[in-house]
Amino acid sequence: MTNTKDKIIDADKATKVKERHLFSIIMGLVVAIIILVFVVLTLSINRTYRISLPPDLQFGAVVNTDEIDSFEIYSFAGAITQQLNLWKNGKTDFRVNIDKFAAYITPEYRAYLLDEYKNLLNLGQLNDRERSLEEENMYQANNVTKQSDNSWRVNITFHHQEHINNKRFKDLRIQHFIKVVYRNIDTESNPWGLQLDVPWEKPIRLRGLDDKG
């Protein structure tokens, strides 16, 4: 009788030991899961998501993070191109603009513009030269063509005006073939992550505003 009782007691103790061991394992898993959830939430809070909205939301839209709408590409290309070509005096403003908007152009395009600036400066063609560009057409989806995952071709027609010593020098319609790229750059200086690169081809004159036909 005593042996049977001892066996029951031993079995009960063994069961309790197993239960405590199992409980310890379960608690360890719970703590690990809590830590994992905390880490994931912390990383999610600190992560910045890029959201690009199309211009027409009348009927709703499917928006995916880290995808850039073509309207944003077009607007960026037009705005930066206009700012780079806004001169009151080309001798100073052309160079100033290259530096002012350096965060929005690639190093390759900056070198390209600096070469153009130096050439025009050496030819004496920048003194008191004013320039401005004004977009002629509204955005259309076919104005933006995706060339790769991170590059686009943007076709924009501008009204191009220039004056030298307050006399009209150029007044024409000109089409630009702008290259826009997306790069992982400092969002403090460039929140879009977009930059203008060396154009796909040189701008072409469509027609002077005074031309007939």
C-alpha cells in the first residue's frame, strides 16, 4: 500500500515538474512574440511610405506605396525646367539656378548645364539676357513614357521667350524631351526623390509665334 502511495506521489510530482516546464516554455514564447511585435511596430512607425496621387480622384483610385503617378513626374519635370530657365540676367542667374536647384538634378545633368553655361559665357551671350518658359499644354498621360523602373521620358511644349537689353530676341514654341529619374537621395533636400537627368535629346523648335501656317 505504501509503495503504491509513493508511486502516486512521485507521478504527481513529475506531472507538476512537466507542467512547470511547459509553462516556462509558453511564457518564453509569449515574451518573444511580444518583443517581436514591438520591434515590427517600431520599424513600421519609423518607416516613411511614398504615396503618389493621380490628379483626378472623382471616381476613386487604387494607390500603391512607392509608385509614382505620371502626373507627378510631368509636374516635377515642368516646374524644375522652368525654374532652371528663369533668368533676369543670364550671366548670373543661369549659374545661380544650377546651384539653387542642385538637389533636383543629377550630377551628370549639373555638369552638362555647367558646360553650357561656360560656353555661352565665353561667347558673351549671357549679358543682360532674360529667359522664361511657360507651359503651353495641359497634362496628358501620353506625355510621360516610362523607360525603366526608375526613369521616364517627359515631352513638354513651352512658350520660350528671351530678351537682350529689353529687346525681344526669341519668341517661339519649343518641345523639350526631359529625362526624369528616381534615386534614393536625401529626402530633407529633395522630398520627391526625383531628379532631372541629361535630356533624351535636344529641344526642337516647333514654330515661332509670329510664323505663318
